Amino acid sequence: MIRRLLERLTAKIDGPLFALVACVLALGLATLYSAAYQAPGRVGAQALNVLLALVLMWVAAQIPPQVFMRYALPAFVLVLVMLAGVALFGDVRNGARRWLPLGFASVQPSELMKVAMPLMLARYFHRHEAALRLREYVVAFALLAVPTAMIARQPDLGTALLVAAAGFYVIFLAGLSWKVIAGGSAVVLASLPVLWGVLHDYQRRRFLTLIDPSSDPLGAGYHIIQSTIAVGSGGITGKGWLGGTQTHLEFIPERATDFIFAVYSEEFGLIGASLLLVLYLALIMRGLMIAANAPTFFTRLLAGSITLTFFTYAVVNMGMVSGLLPVVGVPLPLISYGGTSLVTLFLSIGILMSIQHHRALVQT
């Protein structure tokens, strides 16, 4: 009877995808234990976050993709209204207005937009699949630009980047012409001086210190300098679990969140980093396989966007910690401490599982 119950509970869970997620999560919890060694409560809190995220993943896996498409527009409008609420009534924390108080709790609508955006755009292109013209792509970019600009104004450049990436991947997978991409890239490059003027002072400093971190070693360049020292000091095999000197002497800033990859690299070295990269690559390949086998335009676009956004998470965080990209506050997926981003990721993984399980049941 217990076996039958377990089979029912796991019937719609994609085995290979879940196994890869579980492996990365195990590495993440071990690294977080070391990073938060002097604050063990964070590990317990993250374990509770994982349990909640797993429940949401399971629930999402049970829901047919048609239901996600049906409620994509209401979800997008709701999150957009919540973003407007943040601009008007949001809590200010560390100089940024990102949280919306609801009385019983505070939520970060920008995280929810990471899921609502690809859902909305995938639904939009599915509805116009028979006649995709330049007008449809212009409308899609407008739908993407509004929430991205609202999130960037909070300011939250990292989340705005991820939302923009999630939406762009849908537009790209929908068949956006390479000529349009080349023209748009040229426009972006030409407008860089204008965009530079829009950035906040601390954001400009992050880009400048990427070029020369030593120009402000105790200020804006401190994060990059200390994280690259930690990554390099791990060598081939690392210093061993709980043996990271940069970590436990508290040189690495934000070592449990955005810079946890520096902790991981210091303790597990190049071999451990390569293992993590292989797990991420396998997870991304599994997601792309699900996207390739999806039966409808909506599910193909949605699965492809979710998978490529996960890829963006990993590349931006690792590049940021290694000093190859500016510091933009993007967590390392399934590794960094944080409840909201973890829940968003698992919700997306649950949607992938739903697409995989219901692929033969979706009407084409």
C-alpha cells in the first residue's frame, strides 16, 4: 500500500530531472553549512525553504500545461499590479524598494515575474502562431519592457536582467529574425551612453571596478577581489569541506547568497567546480530535451525559456564571482541561500515536469 502511494505521488515527477536537482541541492546545502558556519540557523531555514519549494514543484507538476496557459494573462496582470504597488507602497530595505507588505507577510513581485513573463509571452505567441509578423514581436517586446523597467527602477538590476532574459528567450524561440537581433544589438550599443546615464552611481561603480578592481579595493572592488582570491586559492582539489580560510575568516562578502560559488570553489577546487558545471549542463540538456519533445508551440516556448533562464542564472553568477562579469546580484541556482528565488526555481522545474508528463495528453 505504501509502495502504491509513493508511485502515485511520484507518477508525474520526471526522474532524471529530479535526480539532477537533488544532487545540486545536496552540494548547495553542504556549501551553505560551511558558508553559514557561524549562523547555523540559516541552514535550517534553507531546509524549510527546500521543503516548501518541493511541495510547490510537486503541485506544479500535477497541473496540465493548458491550465498554465489559461491563467497566464491573469497572473501577468496580477504581478504587474503588484510591481506598481511596490513602487507606491513598497518597503525600503538597504536603499531599494523591492518588497510589497501584505500584512501577514512581504512578497517580492519581481521574483514572481520571472515565471509570469515567459508564461505570458508563450501564451501570446501561441495565440498568434498562424501569422507571426513584425507587429507581434513589437508587442511582445513592449510587454517585456514594461515590467523590466519597473524592476530596474527599484533598483534591482540582477532580477531585471533575469526577467528580460526569460522574456527574450521566448521571443527568440518564437522565430525572431537574426536581422532584427543584429539591428537591435546595434541600437543597444549606440544607446549605451544614454543607458549609462540612467544607471545609479553604485551600478556604474560595479562596471568600472570590473575593469580595474584595484581602483577601489576596500569599496566597490572588494567583492570581486576577495571572491577571485577564494576561487583561485582552491586550486585543483580545494581546501576541503569546512576548510576554506577565506570563508571562515570572513573575507568573502555575501558568502551565503550571491558569492557562495567562491566558498564552493575554495573548498572543492577545480574538480568540484567541474562537477557542478557537469550537473548544471546535464540539467540544462534535460530541460532542452523536454522542450524539443513538447507537443505545442506554447509548451515548447515555455520549456525552452525556463531552461535557458536557468542557464543564465548559472553563467551570470559564476562570471560575476570569477570577475568576468559585473556584480549584479544574481543567486547561484539551487545553491545560494534564499527562499523566494528557490521557490521560483522549483516552480519553474515543476512546470517542466508538467510539460514532460502531459506531453501525450496536450491537444495539438
